[in-house]
Amino acid sequence: MSDEKLVGGAGSPAVSFEQVSKNYGDVRAVRELTLQIPRGRAVAFLGPNGAGKSTSIEMMLGLRKASSGRVTVFGKTPRQAMVAGNVGAMLQSGGLPQDVTVRELLELMSRLHPRPLAVDEVLQRANIADLADRKADKLSGGQTQRVRFAIAIAGDSDLIVLDEPTTGMDVENRQIFWASMKAEAERGKTILFATHYLEEADHIADQVIVINKGRLLADGTVADIKAMAGFQRVSFRLPGITREQLIDLPHAVSIEVINDRVQIQTADSDKTFYALLDQGLRPMELEITALGLEQAFVAITERDNEAGAPSAENQISMEDAR
């Protein structure tokens, strides 16, 4: 089904949150969250533990109802979008049934989908054709995750939601998984993924959404998020140096000294470096680089936390809001 046939029209976003809040009694997990996810993009959905990511995803999938505000998926309610087969999902929890093969499981999932794909095609897309005749409950952790991804793409869904999809995968399985996910994005699917492996998001995401304490903190490209942090990293080797000798460097946000190697996170790399020279220090193997996405993420969330500690109503168990 083409985007033009979807309720809401081709120009509407894949997902829209409008002033959405979710309360658990007196506890507020998500507060007045407003964001849009355009169609046809790979979007990283990031936040520290307890930020409300999973609660937001569950509202997007119609598994929880918002306490206030409005969530739409392709212009529909989340439940309508799920019933219509617009959305495929891979959540953190949930095992695979016993005593069935991977092929048998995918055949069942395909039959249940309003817009099914051929099982052999799903096996190829998920890169698990070699697992087709294996019992689903006899797979390794990484193989199980790849089969769960295959279930998420068992139908021709327009939006694929992946909540911590590479948890438990080794490096090889993660590479295989992301190759499969990139192929889905190239087919024009909208991909939303939550991950703690920020290096993956750095390389894959077209858009990054960061939430903290249940509210939107940042929304933009990877470059936008890095620029928002406003820091650079100065790295060099200097035998015999101690952290105490560097503690008063101007604009330094953090300083780490391991053996002879120094890493400084700074808001002004030029002034920090000139101050090193003014102290008579002569760094070797000097590198000045922008922060990676992981360092930028930590910087902007820590800055937000320092601006005001979360109130009691923002606190929620990790089970309810990871």
C-alpha cells in the first residue's frame, strides 16, 4: 500500500505526538510531549533509563492510552494503524514459542498480518534463511533477536518500531541486523529505534529524538545533536601529567588522565589548548575533534539534569518507563 492511500494523506507525518502526557496515579512518566516523525526516515529515539521511551513507544503502538494529548500514526489512532497493518514492532520483552520452527512461526505471523509478505522473502530480508528449520526456542540470544525482527517485518508495514533491538547480540549479529534494517529503510520504510548503543545511532539515524524526564529535550540530525552539546574533545599524550595540574584549564568541562593519555571535553578548544601552552606544557600526539553522538547525548542530558532535578512526580519504575 502506498503512502498516498493512507489516512492523513502523503504529506502527513508517520507519527505525531501532540501535548501527550502519561500518568500512573500520581506519577508522570511522559509530560506534554510534542514531536513528529516524518515518513521514510530512520529515527533514533534516545533517552536515559526512566526517561519514558518505552512508555512513549507503547502509546504509539496502542498498548497504553495517553492520559492527555493526542497520538496519531499515519493520521490514524495507534490502534487503527495496528489493525490496518501499518506498523510492525519488535519490543524488548517477549520470548518465542516452543516446539515450532522459525519457518512455521513466520508462516503464522504472516497469516495474521493484514498485508502479509511471503515467508521466504521475510527470511531473506531478515537474513535468517539459514535458521528456517531450527526450533525457535533453541536459538542463541542474537539469533532470537533476528527472528523477532523477522516477525516485525512479516507484513508490508509502513512503520517498523524497534525497542532496544540489538540487546544481547554479539558484534557479528549486530552487523547482520543493521544491514537488514538499512535495507528496510532503503525500501522507504519509516524506522524508529530505541537503543543504548549510540555508536549505531550515530551511523544509521537520519533523525535523532532525545527525551529526558518524560519530555522532549532535542530533535534534529546527528550533526544538530552534536552541535547542541557545544563541546569538543582535546586529546593528547603528556608523560608525567596529573589531573590536578589541569583542573583549572579554562572552558574545560571534564578531564580524564589515564597513564600518559589525556582527554579533555571543552567548550572552547582553542582557549583550552592555548592555556596548556601558557603553562609551559607541550602536548604530543594532539587531536581536537567534535564529540561523538554518545558524548553529546551525555552532555546535553547531564546539563538538563543539572538545570533542575526531576520532581517526585517524574520518578517511575524502570519497568513502567525505561
